[in-house]
Amino acid sequence: MKYDFDTVIPRRNTQCAKWDLSEALFGSREAIPMWVADMDLPVAKPITDAIQKRTDHAIFGYPERAPKSTIDAVINRIKRLYNWTVHPDWIVFTPGVVPALYGLIKALTDPGDSVLCQGPVYYPFWSVINNNGCLAADNQLQLVNNRYEVDFDDLENWFKPKGSLFPEPSRIKSMILSNPHNPVGRVWSESELRQMGEIVLKNNAVMISDEIHCELLFKGFKHVPFATLSEEFEQRSVTCMAASKTFNLAGLGASVIIIPDPEIRAAFARAKNGIMGGVNIFGLTALEAAFNEGDEWLSQLLEYLEGNLQLVKTFLNEKVKKINLIQPEGTYLLWLDCRKLKLSASEMMSFIKNEIVLGMEEGSLFGPNGEGFIRMNIACPRSVLTEALNRIQKAVDRNF
């Protein structure tokens, strides 16, 4: 069937954080929210049909565990997309990737240990690390010719003993990798992943690979799961996936955490015991339907996002030359370089709220090397995106 992504679906007063928190976060009910990563686009019909069918049963008790059909849907999709054979025992369903990250860091570290990230990066990563009593080691990405790259020398240096008289050995126990990277939009190549992995694993750390955006790719790019690169990489890594970003199911809270190593899996089970519940019935139902029957919808969505991306690219090139688009390879989140405006972080936030009147996130939230940038969600009807771009142009023209 043909899906309609152009019609604007009102979302206010639907318990929607993206829209109902707009005034509180951005100071105006008129602010168009383009911040949190959910889409203002309708979900695939096979998903809503599956939820309706489950609703018709009219009893919603505790689920015993994920049914075999849901586990098979995960295994079959990963095999089909990435030729990766995942065993059923490796799969743990959680109510989200962020709760899973909390549990994983708790399982893999002790207070005072360090965890690597690559800023600018999805800001809950910093909270996950700090709230577990750990220190964040920031292997900052480098912007080279309008494209972010990994500083491999710096990554190596983080593992070296610190101090000259009595050097202290590294206490880095893990690295959280964002692939595709949120917010800079990189889809890491096989060679980049391999080089990162070799550094991390030779230093006896575990790679936690957040691959929640793995099916949201622009043309010409291919996702490579970190764990598929070798058996050693597979056993010393945890892969976090979900249907939530790809199929717009964030409110149903269903994520897939793949943990091949039994000791890491057992440590994670202990860490989350009594704190993190399982996935609700509707989350499992939606995930299964999405993975089994969502391809037609996803194909149309990716084509629509390509159109939205091209609109932004052309508009900025022609009308807002002081703002530069960092060309994304994946996700529907754009990273806009606004450094020519010469605004501090607080000035940028004020400009977004009071002059542009959009709900977007100022870049220093994602790390110190994010200052001067803005993250923008383009998973919305094209008319809404056009209005947002017009607001950006008018605000820049008026003030600069």
C-alpha cells in the first residue's frame, strides 16, 4: 500500500513528549518541536493491525517472556539483513536501549572506572556513565572536510597509563559506540569499526554498540554490525538494536540487546534484576509485526527522508549560507554547523527559542565539541519542514 507522509497528524494532547513539552522546554507553544528522535509520521499498517488484534483479546496480564515468534522475527531479520546468525539465548528484551545501557555499565564496571564515548554524542550516554559512578573518557570525533572521523591516536592514548612518577594503569572497562552515530550521522565503515575494535579489545575492554538507527540509512550506505567482524568481536561486545527508531515505536518500549558471552549476559541479568522490568505485550507485538511485515513501509519512509534531506540541503545552500549541513549517512537527525553565527551555547539556545521559534537542541548538550552546532529532526511532513526552514532563514537574515 501507498503511505501518506505528507498529511500533518496533530499530536498535541496525546501524551506526546515531543509536542506537549514544547512550551515548557522552548518557551512558546508556537515552537515547532524538532528535537527528540521520534517521527511525526504514521506507523505501518501491519503494526497497527497487530496491536488491534492483540487488543481484541481484552486481557493484558503479565507476559511470561517473549514468544518464540518474536524471537524468530529478530533472528530472521538480522540474518537476512546482515548475514549474522544470532542464537536465541543471546537475546535479552528490555524496555529501551538507555535502560539497558545503565544495566550494562553497572554490570561491566565498578565506581571510579572509566567508559569511552565519542563526542559529540547522544547525551544520555554521559548520564549513563556518570550516574554509575564512572568517568567519561571522551575520544572526540574530528571534523575533517565536513565529515567526522575517529581520532585513533587519541583512542589509543586513553588506554595508556597516566602520570609520570607513578603511572596509574587505565581503568577503562568499556566503550559505548554509536553506529550509525547520533548526532553526526556517520555510518562507520568496516575498516573504521575494525580499527576501533582492535584497540578496545586488546585493552580488555568490552564494546557496547548502540545500533538503534541501523536501518535508517541514506542511499549508498551500508550498516555493518560491530559483532559481525570476527568471533572475538562478537564475544567481547554487546549489540543494542530496536524497532523503535526505524518504525516509530518509541512509546512502546521494546529493545533487543544481543549478548553472546554468557558471563556478560549473566552479569547484565544480575545488574538489572529488580530494577528493570521486561517489555510489555504491545511492545513485543509491535516489534514482531515491524520486523516481519514492515519492509514496504520502511522503503517508502527512506525515500521520503531522502526528499526531506535534499530539501534542507538545497534550502541552506541557496538561502542560509551561514549554516552548513554536515552531510548525514544515516539517521533522520541532522547536525547543522552554525559556528559562523559566532554564538555561545547559551546565546545559541536563546536564538533557537526566541528568534527561530523551533524546538531544536543546542550542540554542547552532546559534548564540549558540539558547541556551535544544532541537532534537527527531519522525520516530519514536508510542509512542516518547509515552515521550519523558513523560520531559520528569517531569523538569520534578521539578526546576522
